[in-house]
Amino acid sequence: MLDLEGNIFSESKGWRVKKEEEFGRVAMRVSTVSIIANAVLTVFKLLAGALAHSGAMISDAVHSASDVFSTVVVIIGIRISRKDSDRNHPYGHERLECVAAIVLATILAATGIGIGYSAVKKMAGGDIASLAAPGVLALVAAVVSIGVKEAMYQYTKVHARRIDSGALMADAWHHRSDALSSVGALIGIAGARMGFPILDPIASLAICFFIGKASYEIFMDAVDKMVDKACDEETENALRECAAAQEGVLGVDLLQTRVFGNKIYVDIEIRADGEETLKKAHETAEQVHDSIEKNFPKVKHIMVHVNPGEV
């Protein structure tokens, strides 16, 4: 391989390593912030719920505590997914991040079901009017929780998109579910103080459906990344154009892609001059390989096959 091509390959590989390192740093930083914020919020809401005699706020505190566990799952999933390829896993461990996202989606769904069940139980119990009105501190805690959790959702979502992490995006939605839970608690607490305690279970039931929708979307996204689903059409067209633009390529006969975790694997057949030497055909294939790897950071592996053609 020519020195120029070797330099391109080395630069591409070095840039890819930097991206992997950035992925790890961002994921760990966001997860650490999440754990600290959730731990502080859990203690605050537990104290507020106990002092203000609010069962809704205590339940909301338990929900926040579950977020600490969820983020730990994210950290474990991301750390394992970043392990290098080995003999038993020659294609790497990226799919284990999808496993973490599925675990989080399951936790999210269970949380939504628990909120919905509690709401239905209260509505069917017939003793809503007898519930004691909570104190003002519970209202303050609910407002603080909504602000903090929505901020955490936005913060985590931005970084999840930046590094394309399904597990981190699942954790972001867990923050949003906690914010929605706190909205339900706020409505319920305010309603109870105004003489309308029925607002609490109604709001909780609505939140249950929203959380269920989010958990379903996270689950399906993770499953798609585990079953070799093809890339979107826009990405495939860009890959074709990149390959076709290389010197010596007469056309692209076949392009197949599959999403593997948050990475892309590419199988491509190009057409080159059939009268050229094997060495020249190999150099053309290497040029296509290096160009795609350099211009598409999510592409982890490329297999290039050369078909003979006529100029």
C-alpha cells in the first residue's frame, strides 16, 4: 500500500480511537452527574414527603432512587460495550449497550405500570375524599424535582445524541419520566390542598401511558440495533456516492449495511476496469475502504469486493 494511503489509514484509525475515547468520557461524565443529582434529589424528596405528610412525594422519591440504579446499569453496559474485540467476540461488544438499553426500557415500563396501578387502585378504592391534605413543603419539593429532572433530561439527551448512545438516551427518558411523575405529584398535591384529591390518580394514569410510549420506543430502537437492521436510506446513498467518487471506480454494484450496536458494518461491491492488474484493483478497493472509514465515523468494518467492468 502506498505511503499516502497508509497515512490516510493511520489518520483515520487515530481519529476513530479519539472518538471512542470521547464516547467513554462523555458517557461516564453524564452518568456521574446523573447519579449525584438523583441521590441528592431522592434524599430531599424523602425528607419533604415525610415532613409534609405526602405519600405521593415519598413515592416520587422512590422513583428517583430507581434512577440511581438505572444509571449504574448504563455505566456497566457502556463499559462492557467498549471492550476490544477478542477471540469469542471478533466483531466487538457494542451490542451489550443495546442490552443495557433494553434493561432500562424494562425498568421504565415497570415504573409506568406501577404508577398506573397505584392510580387505578386509588380511583377504585372509594376513599379519595378521606385523604389528608399534604403540606406546602411537598409542593415546593415537586416544583424543584420537575425543574431538576427536566434539566437532567435535556442535558443527558444532548450528550446521548452527540455520542449516539442508546443506553444514555434511555437514561435521559428515565429522567423525563421522573419529571412527569413529579408533575403528577404536583397536580395531585395541589389538587388535594384545594379539595380535589381525584386529580392525583388521574394525572398519574396519564403519566403511565406517556412513560409506556417512551419505554416502547427505547426498546424497539435497541432491538433494531441487535437484529442487523439496515442503515437509513440517506446514509446508504451517501456511502454509494463516496465509493463512486473514488478514482478507478466505474460504479457500485451492491451495497449492504447493518447496524451493530451504535456502529455500522458495510459490505460493498464496486466495479473497476477488468483490464487493470490485480494490484491496481486492490489499490482501488483500499481507496474506497479508507475513504468510507474516514468520512463515516460510525462505520466500524468495511468489506470491499471488486467486480470486473469495461471502461
